[in-house]
Amino acid sequence: MKVLALNGSFRKGGNTEILLKQALMGAESQGATVEILRLTDYRIGPCRGCGLCLFRENVCQVQDDDVSLIFSKVDESDGVILGAPCYFLELTAVVKQLIDRCWILGHKIGKIRKPATVIVPYATRGWIPYVFVQSNILLNVMGLTKINEAAICTQGISEVVLDPEAMELAYGMGKEIAAAIREKDFTYKGEPGICPSCHDWHVRILRDHETVECPMCGVRGKLSVSDGKIRVQFEEKAWADSRFRPDVQYNHFTYHIAPSKDYFLRTKEERKARTQKYREYLAK
Amino acid sequence: MAKYFVKLRYFPGDPLEEIREKDLQGLEKQYGVKISYEKIENREMKEGLLMERTLDKRIEEVTQEVIGVSSDREENFSDCIRGLYKKYRCPRTAYSLLGSNEAGQKIAKGLMNTHGGW
């Protein structure tokens, strides 16, 4: 049993690294072998948007960096702990950089069963609205199943060691992921959010002003207020639309992306003519 | 040829509910427009999923449902498009209006931006 920690913090000895190592100690106590990767130690180039991973069946054009190594480490592991700090409302840029490179993994979405958990140290309460959106995206596109997530309020470098509850929580999350691997039980153990699938708290109001949507899953529901409490009801049949279901992913790649090649090719001459002025503009 | 004509191409998983010809006939009457419907089905069951290779196919040949709407009256046309978007949601791809005329496409695209839900 191998547990891999992905560290999205540049800082050595920082709160993220400490919390991840504490979680790995917890996993190790349950018999796991462990490894930690500081993502900023690896070259993660930007996705070039060339589309070859989509149109040439899983070939990434970016070969001169370490992303395939990171993916192979995830492949070799039985479970993943993602840690990243929140500096400005969301996770660090290296996490997003990695998300963008995950197109190549699209064919795995929903098909592999591997648990993951998320730890986010942050400094100011109320300044972390998007952190679990990003972690949800990364885990989903990597084909991982989230079993827990925690945001931990702590600020200066290594200050988290002064918070015994946070340290205990991280240790427990490490034990938990080891147990999930051992027992093949990937049910979500964290605090339930609004969305019963991704457990996030976001809802998006659609332009009809009648419907709301889980922006992560793309599942539509209805908002209601009863006893002064806001609730969102998702219809059972709406789950067929959930973005990270294998059949929905399949349809997305097969019908929204692949046929665009035909459109691209048949508009070639017109595009060439219309883009001429942009090729010349500010070209020197 | 009607002044406003659009083809709405719904690919598998796009419509919020099943597109039924009976419902389309009802919408045709309700909005006073002409509605056509065409279903193209080229999927085969493999590995428990309905699958199809679409990469090198013409857009018009891949599995899809095409709702055609035509009218000479802008208001009727717009109202119908709005009604279709509300019922099925608007088509989702950049090429989902392929085969429409310019006037129809302009309205259908504009309504996607304001009523598409995005």
C-alpha cells in the first residue's frame, strides 16, 4: 500500500509540508509506504492548447518537463494526499498548472478507483472560497475519489505545529486514507456540503433565475428556503448529467471535442483570410 | 426559404430531457413556427457504453438530434428558440448551429448568451 503526498507549496518546512508529513506519518502507522513530491521542485510546463492529446489519442506534445513523472507517481500509488496553501482565495498556481496538463488523463475519469484527501492551510478565515473547487477539479481529472478535505487556519511558516488539533486532524486523515485503501471503502468521510457528489458549498444561479447548478458537477437543482435555511434540491435524474461520470466524459470528448476537427478543417480558408490582419498587427 | 432558419444540433447528453416529436409539434403550434426534427444515430454498444468514433467524421454524420426552426416572423422565431432552450437547454458546441442561415443564427446565438444558463 503506497500513499503519495503532492505538495503544492513552494516553501520548504512550511505549514503545508508539515501537515502533509504529519498525514503521511498517520498513513505509515497503518502500514503504508509513503512518498512526498513538492510540485514546485518539478518542471510543470503550461498546457500549449495544441489539442494533440485529444486528437491523437493521448499523446502530450510537452515532453520536456516532469509532468509524466508526476502522473506515473500517482499511477504507482494507491492513494493520494493533496496539500496546497491558499494565498489568494484559491490554491497556488502550480496546482492549476497541473490541472491544465491533465487533459491527457481524460480517458481515466471515473474509471479508476483510488482515494484521495485534501489539506489546505490558510491564513484568514473567509478568504478561501475556491480552494476546494480547484482540488475537486484536480482529483476528478486525475480519476481520484475524494474521501475527505480540511482547511486549517494557520499563518506564519511552521506555526501549524502550535495547533495540536490541526496536527491530530492531519494525522487522522493519513490514517483514514490508509484505511480506505485497505478496506476499499472510498465513501466520503468529511463534512457534507451542498452538493452530495463533490461536497462543495458553491451553487451557481443560472440566468433563468429559477435553476441553480453545482458548478463543479454541472448538475442542476432548485433552491428553496424553509425555516430560514437555504436548501438545494437536486433531482435524482439530474445526476445523469454529472460532469465527472464516465459516460458524460465520453460524450464530451466524443461529441463536443472530436467533431470540432471537422469544423476546424472546413473553415480553414475563411479563417486564414480573416486572421491575416492579426498576423500582421503588432508583429514587429 | 424562411427569413429566419436555424438548426439546433443536440449531441448525446446535451438535451436536458428526451426530445419527442410530439412535444415539438406542440411547440410548433404554440409559437406559430415551422419545426423539423431529424435523428442521426451511429453509436454501437461496446464495453457497456454506447460508443462511436467521431474524430474524422463530418459533423452532420455523427450521432445527434437536429431541431430545425424556421419562420418569417422574428418574434415568433425568438420565442420558440427561447422555449426550446428552456425545455432542452441550448446546444453546447461551437458548431451546434451549423447549417443555419445568418439571420437565424444571429438570434439563436444571442439567446444562447442571454438564456443559455452559463
